[in-house]
Amino acid sequence: MRIILAENYVIDIDPLNYTLKKKYIGKDSSGNDKAAEKVCGYFGNVRECVEEFIRLAQIEKLKGMELSLEGYLERLEKENKRIADEIIRMMEEKI
């Protein structure tokens, strides 16, 4: 089974664990574009996967920024809300 998350992330579920992966476009040996996935971690449940997804999405969004603590916390809060809204939107589309 596979759960599709926002921002090119997926969770693959098998009997032993939940695997968080990030989809990206890489290159094959001939230099052609090729769809690929990077394993971001193995987890015992969906909740842990989603928590790691949120952490990684925050890092990606804030990467390279220089902020005060107040600015960082403000951006972090906005990013958390955006991610939560995206997950809720996706869940509502499925219902």
C-alpha cells in the first residue's frame, strides 16, 4: 500500500514498517531524466512518518534563510499550517 503525501513525499506500507520516501527526477546512465525515490526513513507507524515528513518539509522551506528567533518561529508556524491545510485538503478530496 502507498499513501501519497504533499510535496513529492510518499509512505510505503508493508507488514514490517512504514517507509517515508521523497520522489525526485534524477538522471540515468545516459543522462536522461528518470523518476526516482530517496528513502527518508523507516518507521513503526504512520504518525511517525508524518512527523518526519513535516520536519523535512520545514527544513526544505526554510533552508538558506537567515532569521531571528522570532522570525524563525513565525515562519515555522506558517509552514506547519500550510502543511496541515494541504494534508486536510488531500483527505477531503478522498472522501
